[in-house]
Amino acid sequence: MMDAQTTVADAIPSTVLGGRTAQGKWYALYTCSRHEKCVAEQIERCRISCFLPLYRSVRRWKDRRKELELALFPGYVFVRIALKDRLRVLQLPGVVRFVSFNGYPVPVPDGEMESLMNGLRSGVRLEPHPYLTVGRRVRVRCGPLARTQGILVRRKDKFRVVLSLDLIMRSVGVEVDESDIEPC
């Protein structure tokens, strides 16, 4: 399990960061509730490329405060495999099923996975956001999320771009400068 000292970039396996990813496509796995880290560790032990995006959150109790690393997409882990190898992953404890359509696993678009990994690798602060499908669509012009499209949300004097993974119907928000975005 990852300790409090682990950074987000450390949570991305070296097989993904180094560009030595296995052949295959990215798929989303649905896991048992709060088993994302355990499932990701098991997948890595099997020497399969996986990706578990994490974010830091401060939680307060009556007597203390603690910074936790939580799954950016609760209940989901991403795995890069050839479809013929899916049984190896499905047999792991904590894995429920692949996200699928009509009974067939559906790959996550490579562009969405790349922008998510690039953002986390470079230290961009991504946070969960309610899933959005409508709104003013914008494109990020520069930085680690360059060419990524999302929906613009204004929050007081700040601009936030909401990036959605349509396959799992989840979104993340990232604060950006007004000068870094352009209409689609």
C-alpha cells in the first residue's frame, strides 16, 4: 500500500512513465468499493501495466487532521492489456468487471488517458468534479494538459476546466488561467 510520502508521479508505474507500455489498449476496471489501491498493487505484481490516478485531500476529525491519498475516480483502475489477457485481471480479488458495452470491454480513448497521465505526472492539481456533459467547451492551449478539451466553469474569480471521461461518466476539475484556454 502507498504511504503518505508517495507522490502522484510515484503512483504511476514506471512501465507507463518510461513509455515501455505493454501492447494493448487502456481499459477501465470496476473494483469493489475502496479496493482501488489493493487491486492496482495486485495488477502490478502480475507485471501488467496499470494506472490509478490519486489526489491528496485533507480530512478533519474532531481530534485531528490528516492528508489522505484518494482515488481520483472511486471504484475504477485503468489497465493496459491485450483483450485476450483479460482473464488474468478478472481473476484478481477485488476486481468486479471491465467497463463494457453489450458484454464487450470498451477501450478508453488514448487521448484521454495520455492527457490524464501527463497532467498528474507534471503535478497539475486535479480534483474530482461532478460529471458534466453540457457547457461552454474550451481547449487548453499550453502546459501539461495542452490540446485537452473540457467544459469551462467559473468559480468566483477563478477559471476551472472540467475534463470528463465519458466511458465511466466521471469528471475531474483543474484550475487554469484565462489566458491558457481557447474556445473549441
